[in-house]
Amino acid sequence: MLGEVEVLPPVPEARLPWAELAAANSPAVAVREAVVRVAERRLEAARLELKPNLMAGAGVGLRGQFDPAVTLSFGVEWPLWRKEKQGPMVRAAEQELVAATEELRDAKAAARAEGTRLGSDLARAESQIARYRQAIIPQTSAAVDAARSSYLAGRGDFTTVVLDFKEWLESRTQLAVREAERFIAWSDLQSIVASPTEN
């Protein structure tokens, strides 16, 4: 069971090229790169089937009371039906490689888009946090202090103090929401840009 989270961990301030990091380190991209490597190997194997195979062999035969017989053999296996058999296999392997390469390109584009989206979510949350900390909260704090002072001096009513306090409380709540949004965007970014060696 998880305990109560009182404070979120700090989010690094460094601005990083999120899109490129996402494309370089995304697990989906790594899977597609492995698929491309497999397709390349299959194509190499299919192309090797078009070439003749050279064979060599040696053997020793015992013939009872006669001297042993040594046999040597050399041969060439020529793919006579390569146009009908090996040719379609090579073309299929080439198409598989093309498809795998396109899927890799799509995976990189999707990772870049996700990195860009999350990076902009993080930047937007940080700018809103700065706005709340530098402007909104100080203004609502000043309004509460002024309303309280007016009330204590007998020049204001208690309703103004309550409404201004409600505004101050709402601004603090919205700051906490923005901080949570920033942390969510940062943690989502880490899930797609962290290098596998860092885990």
C-alpha cells in the first residue's frame, strides 16, 4: 500500500530536445528497429539462395583385406529454378523490409509527436505555475490581507473577507493542480525518453 504523498519530487528545469530523445529512446521505436534488422537478415538469406552452393567431401572406405580407399568429391549445386522459386522469395523479403522500414519511420514520427506534445504540456504547466506563484497568489494574498484589515478597522464587512479568502484558496488549489500536471507531463516524458541503460 502506498503512503500519503505530501510533496512531489522536483522536476528538472533543463530544456531538452524532447522530440529527438523520444525518437531515439522510445520502446516502440526499439521494437521497430529490431523488426527492420530481422527483415534485413531475411533478405540477405534469400539473396544467398540465388547463388550456387559449393560442396566438398572426403571419405575413407575399408575393403576387407584390400588397402583402404580414399574418396574426394567436389560439387556445385546450381539453383536452376531461381526465377520460379528463389526470385519470389527475394521479392517477398524485399517487400517485408520496405514495410518494416515504413513502420519504423511511422514509429519515430509518433514518438516525436508524443515527445513534442508532452514537452509542450510540461512547458505550459511550468508557465502557469510561474504565473500563479508570481502574480495570482500574491494578488489574492494582498486582497485577503486588505479585506481583513478593513474588517478589523470597521470599514469592511466579513463577506468580503470570506470571498477574498475563497479566491486565495482557489488560487492555491489551482497552483497544486498545475504542479501535478507538470509532474504528470514530466513522468510521461521520462517513460519515453529515458535510455534503457538508465532503468
